[in-house]
Amino acid sequence: MPQARRSTTTTARRPRALNRLEKSIDAAQSALKDLRTELGRGGRDLVKDLDKTLQDSRKNLRSLSGKVVKDLEKLQKAATGRRPTATRGGAGARKTSPKRTRASSAKK
């Protein structure tokens, strides 16, 4: 099953190790396809299990890759000093403490 190619910007931002891993999975699937034609009936179950494992690995790699890219973007923003703006005066705003009167100050 052919995989859809990602845009070059997304691929360029991914770490090289993830790209190498994806190429390894591609190579394993290609080798498995060749092996499928050479095996008889007895090997079909094994090939089917291996194919399922490779598909799951590819799915997990896509998920991991997306998370890594997001984390790297967050780190890059933090390193450049750009911080998200905080909202002011919302529900989480602190209230000022009441001023002390002479009576409350004299008790202490």
C-alpha cells in the first residue's frame, strides 16, 4: 500500500533519526513483499504477522514524529525568548488584600 508523501517542510523539520527509521520500515516492507512471493502456504501466517507489526510500527512512528516536531517547536520558541502572552484580569486574577486598619494593627 503506497504511503502518501508529506510536504517537504514537515519532512525537513523531522529529526534525521526518525527519517532513517521510516526508511528502514520501508525497506522491511519491501523485503517482506519479496519474501511473500517466495514462501509457500506455511509461511503466510508469519508474513501476515510481520506485515501487521510493520503497519503498527509505521503508525506509531507517525504519532511519535508529530509529537517530536511539536516538542521541538516549543523548545525553539522557548529558546528564542518568545513566550505566550498571559491573560490579565480574568477569572484567575488575584485580588488585593484588604488594607489594615488601626484596630487590627494594634491587636498584634
